[in-house]
Amino acid sequence: MVSLQEDRQEEAVCPICQEHLKEAVSTDCKHLFCRVCLAQHMEKALASGALCCPLCRKPYSEGVLGEGYICHKHQKRFQRFCEKSKCLLCVECLESPEHQSHSEPTIENAISHYKERLTRRFRKLRKDIGELQRLKAQEEEKLQALQVDCGNHKLEAELVSQHPNKGQLDIIPQQQLGQLEDTSAKEARILELSKAIAQISLLVADLESTAKELDANTLMTASDLLKRSTPKNLDELLSLLAPAGPVAN
């Protein structure tokens, strides 16, 4: 059974973005906000020196964002994301020499940037899946035609065996051998396509769910996920795809 507090969080609307709460966090005065919305408000509030609830103006601490937003080393809120080191940085981390020459967008900008990249990637891969499925259907159609042809030649061979003719008996086995080889090649290609479709589908699911739930704690995951490879032979497979036929009016 869902608790009253959980049910309230699921139904509540964030006062900042006016949408359903995402990763709801509560200020010290018990008002609920999206974690990212409150983090963005906190960024502006700290610049003015007053950290107050957007609704009732009561003060609250940086720790309300949760452990994932606080630097364990300096006990200060993370403010930046180092794209080279793939880590979150607080104001004191930023002063470290190792980060001086790195690109360090704010956490909110990094979330927006990576969400866009994740979305572009899974949309592109969805199109690739559609093309691979079309190629698989073409290969299955060719395989079916080969299997029918093999069946016809088998019947022909049985008829010739009843009325022996040396010339025909020499040709038919060669034809059957070639068709068997073609059939095996088609079956192997179809299996290869099925594996590629399954692998890319899993990657698309991970990209989509990460983009939907992206926050400061999953920025590193997003970065690693974008590097996850598709099948090495993807371009080779797609190059075999016959152009789609004209669309009927």
C-alpha cells in the first residue's frame, strides 16, 4: 500500500515548474519541489546571499537536496560538473589546479545538455532499428523463396531419378548445393540482424530511461552510456538495405 506521504508526492505539483513533482525534495518548512527546480532556485538564491523557501520565504539548508548534491570532502553543495573528469564539483573543488582548464558547466546546464544528447541518440537508434527490421523482413522473404525453390528442385530430382538422364542428374545436385549454401547464408544473416536489433533495443531503453530521470547523481552514468557502442557491423548491415519501394497513392 502506498503511504499518504508517497501518494501526496505523486499527485502534487511543483510550485516552481507547475508540473508533477519529479524527485520530490522537501525544504525545512515541509514544502515540496522538484529536486532540479529547487537546485536552480538555490543557485540564484545563493548569489544574492539569501537561501529561503520560494513559497513561505523561511530559510532552509543546502542539505535538503540530498546527499548526492553535497561534496563529502568539503561539505558544500555541488555546483558544477567537470566534463573531462566526469565528476561533480563544489566551490572549493573548483579551485583545485586539476580542474582549472576543464569545461565545467553548472549542474543544471549539464543536465540539460546531456538530456538533449541522450534524446538525439535514442531517436537516431530507433530509426536504425526500424531499418534493420526492414532489412530482416527482406532477408526472410528471400529465404522463404529459396526454401520454396529448394523444395521444387528436390521434387524434380525425385522425378529424374525415376527416368535417369545423366546430364540432368549432374546439374540438379549442383543447383541444390548452391541453394543450400544460399539458405545457410540467409539464415546466418537473419540471426545476425536479430542480435543487432536486440542489442540496440536494450541500449535505446537505457538511453530513454536515463534521459527521463537525469539528475546530478546520474550525469556520470549518462556520459558513460553515450559511449556505449552499437554493433560494430551496424553500418555494414544498413548498407545492404534495399531502397523502400514507392509509396502507393
